[in-house]
Amino acid sequence: MKFFFKIILKYYLKYITKTVLFLHQPKIVAVCGSINKTFVRDEIVRNFKKEKKSIRANPKNFNTEIGLPLAILNVSSGYNSYRGWISPIIEALKAVFQKKFPKYLVLEFGISQKGDMKYLLSIVSPKIFVITDITQRYVELFSGMDELFEEYEYLAEKISKNDWLVLNYDNIKIRELAKRTLAKVVSFGEQNFSSEWRIAKIEKNPQGQKVSISYQGKEKKYQLNRFGKHHAFALVASLAVKNIRI
């Protein structure tokens, strides 16, 4: 019973979400990869808000076949309770008629099993995709790393020449995706000097860290009141996105 309910719910949310996106035409930035998705998403959102842009992002870990539509519709989850889903199902339908909708959506894509990328792309068509990194972290439901990479190869081949791929060039296999796409490519990283946006230096201080970012032969320093290289990584990825005009 639970299996059939999940299938019905999945497609109910999918087609309502597609209707809402068709009506409002928001510009979508998607963040995918094995690690650092949330940090990159949050940094992109911070940058957009500084520019006073109307924006919505995934709450918590709403990044899967059911969670992603809920995030777009701004509806809570019923989790494991049939009764708990009554209100979200009604609220999802009401979302079709909402008048105020954000101009930008910044969405995480959760890719944990074969076919996830294809299904999520059947719901949304982002203008910008950021691939943070691809590691062994979520390989359990795949036959191996090669099958996991096929999800991202599908993405690279699927998106159009008018879209953007923002790639972590520190990862060799992610770098190879640039050869498999018609989309416009922007690169970022730390270790690879061919990256357009590169972390040149990180200096710790009592307030957090000062990060020097190199772009087009020039360096600019940014103060982050947060500790950890993952925040510097999120910063450089978000700056690459910020520089793209969509």
C-alpha cells in the first residue's frame, strides 16, 4: 500500500510542479554532486539576496523525487504519515493559484540511485547547473563509480547550448564533462590552475578566514565569518554563478 501511495504522490507532485513552473517561469539554478551541495546552495542564495533578488531554495534536504517538488511549491512534507499528507496534498494544489512566486529558484539535486538525474530533469529545466564534486559518498545504490558518473554524463549531454555548466575542475572526471556538452562551461576550483575561478589562498583569522579568489588574472580577497575550506569552496562556486547573467 505504501509503495502505491508513494508512486501516486510522486506523479501528483510532479505534474502540479510542472504546471506551476510553466505559469511562473522562474530562473533555476541547480546544485548537484556528492558533497558540499548545501554549502554551495546557501552561498549562492546569500549572493542573490545581496542583489535583492526574489529567491527560494530547498529547505532541509528536500532534493529528491518528492522533496524537490515540495521545495518548489513551498509545501511541507507529510513524512511517513498518511494523515500527515492530507494537508500537503491540498496545499500543493493551491500552489497552482498563488500570485507571488520567486523569480529565482536555487535547488539541490539529490542523486542517490540510477535514473535520479533523468527523473529530476523531467520536472525542472535549470539554466545553470553546478557540479560540486563526485565521490564515493552515495555510491551504495550504484554498481560503482562509473555508473554514478553516468548520471552526470546524462546531464551534460541533455542540457542545451543556451544553458550553463559550472564545473569543479579539481575533479578530473568532472573536467571531462566539458567535452560532452553543448552547454556553456564555467570552471572553478583550487588545485587546477586552468580553472577560471580559483581559490588562490586561504588565511585564517579570529573572525573566520580570508579567501583570495583569482579570476582573469586578478585576485580579490573576501572575508568569511565561517571556518573550513568547504566554505571557501562554496564561495568560489557561488562567484562563478553570480558572474553568469540569466
